[in-house]
Amino acid sequence: MPPCWVPGPPGGAHGCGVGGDRQTGGMTKLLGAKPRIGLLGTGPWAARTHAPALAAHPGVEFVGVWGRRPEAAAELAADCGTRAYDDVDALFAASDAVAFALPPDVQAPLAVRAAAAGCHVLLDKPVATTVAAAREVAEAVEKAGVASIVFCTLRFAEPTARWIDEQAAAGGWFLGEAHWLGSLFAPGSTSAYAASPWRREKGGLWDVGPHVLSVYLPVLGDVTGITAVRGPGDTYHLVLRHTSGASSTATLTLSAPPEAAEAALTLHGERGREVMPGWDGALGAFGGAVDALVESARTGVPHGCDARFGARITEILTEAEAEAGA
């Protein structure tokens, strides 16, 4: 099968297939002056990023929280001054859009249901860990005519988002080098995310790999070839070939010693060397993703980091996993 995602121009929008505009489905919810957004998920990611960002966002109404643990949903809703929902379909009915902070393979079927209910969707990365499920989400979004965003932090944190657009516009790149060395699973780690079953199962390839690909694809073009080998722990080393003719490398892990932890990406090309800037956490970036979802819903123009793009990331990571013999 051909890839789901078709690269577009630098910046936000891109074409999906032949046309650039999203078709509007009959069930799609029209946004009012202050769109209603619900949240699915109650874990550390939801509690530390999604919920506080939605509660603080001046342009939306945070209408409620649903979670697989009703008591956690009630606690998070109370902390943010909103309502807990026991019935996810009731939250869909009360919302113009929904944000997801769930494990990828729990997220995917619920995203399909949300799109069918006419809700615009703000998805977490990866969209799913199987190609079939990720494509099903993208197809459901397209069929319903709803807007979609995949929250890849670097695409929405202001310093990195601007840098990505600038490097994509500049072109002339020869090589990309990335290291995302997380220490989530290092001995003695106290991170709340270390208890995540899906991260334990899928490792850094699937957790931080989407971040690196979210930079490489708009700057260097889609991936046309992959070489992948395993390293220590959950580490993967990738070598990628891109449609622009450039190549890139990525080392991805959640098992690095804390002293070695870093997230860095460098481009080399006709204008020399460009180092990706740092960014200030995820809260502001998530607010930017909310703004991008609202803009896409209002204009009908797909964003460059939408469900189709998310499905393409799943395709690439699946191929890398197979190539490395996982």
C-alpha cells in the first residue's frame, strides 16, 4: 500500500492525496466563538499537560473529562473546575472537539468513534502502534470531515515550530543527525511515566521516535528507505533516506544513563550547520496544538501534523521495527 501522508509545503497545511482541503462531512460540528473541548485520559500526561492547558486556554471551554478509572476522572475534573463523564459518548455529544491522553491502542478506536460523532480530534503520538489502526483513524477523520492534530510537541512549541518552518523553507539539506536519549527506564528513575505499560512494551522507538520524525519529514521529505539496528536496552539506531535526497540518522532510547540524557537534532547542508533550539516544556506547546486544531476546523484546511501524518509515522516506525528484527 502507498503511504497515507503526502508531503506539502512548509508551514501548517498540506495536501492529503490530490486535494488540499478537507471534505466537510454532514456530522461535523461547527465551532462557536468558544469551542467546547473534552479530554479523554487521566494519567500523568493528562494531569500535567492536557488538563491544565485546556483549563487555562482563554479561547476554549473545557467541558469535561472521561477516563477508564471514574475516580481519577472525578479528581482531575475537580482540580480543573470541570465535569467528569462516566459515558464517553456523552462527552462526545457535549464537545465540539476532544483531546486524547491515552495509550495509543486505546486511543485509536475511541478516536474513530469521536470522529464518527462529529468531534474534531487532538490526538496523542503515536496515533496507534499498528498500521491498520492508524489508517483507520485517518480514514475515519477524512470520512467525517473533522479536523485532526497529532500532538508532536516540537511542531507546536514556538521556538522549535518556527525553526522547523524556517529550515523546511530554506532547503538544501544534506544530512540530519538526532539523538533522543531518555532516561525513563534508567535504574533509580522516579518518573511517573516509567510505569506506563505501553512505553515498557514499545520503548523509545515509539515514544520519542515520533518527535524526531515530526521534524525530519517536513524538512527533509518523506522516508524512502530505512536501515535499523538494535542497541542496548530499548535503543534503536535508524538511518533514513528521504525524498529530497538527504539522509538522516536517529538514536532513540528511554534507557540512557541520566548523565547521558539529551534531545538534540542537527541539520547539515548548503548553509552549514543548524542546531534545533530548545523549548520550554509541553504546556505552551499543547496550547499551540489546540489553536491549530481550532484553525483547521474553522478553515477546513488540514494541518501538516494531522491524522494522515500520524499514520505515516506509524508506518515508518513499523518498518523500522521489522527491519531491526524486533
